[in-house]
Amino acid sequence: MDNLQDSIRNVLRMCREVTAWREDFDPGTAEWFTLLALSQETHSLLIRLPAELLPEEERPSPAMVEILDALQDATKEGAK
């Protein structure tokens, strides 16, 4: 489990680096846009993992879990 969490931690670090670069550097090339899209999709996938798989520092707080659960419930009810 520690290996998995270390890998998740490293990938999230890289995603954040790309986000920081985006603010300071944008050559506008196709490769750059591919890197941005890859980073965003990767981050999106990782944050959807069950909280127990995430490194401790990346886990949502109990208050955030309640808010997310309430939003998810409201979305389900709104879809009915």
C-alpha cells in the first residue's frame, strides 16, 4: 500500500508542477496542450480513488466528505 501511495503522491506532484508551469509558460504547441490534458485527466482520476488509497495528506477532511456526500445526494435526487 505504501508503494501505491508513494506513486499517487508522485503523480499528483507532477500534475501540480504542470499546473504551475501553465501559469508561467505556455508555448501553445500541440504537445503542450496534450501534456495539460494528460495532467488534468490524471489528476481527475486520482482524486476519484477511494480515500483509503490516497496518501494521508491528500485525503479529504471529514467536513469535506460530508459536503461531497451532500452534493452527490442532491445530484442524484435532481436527476430523478
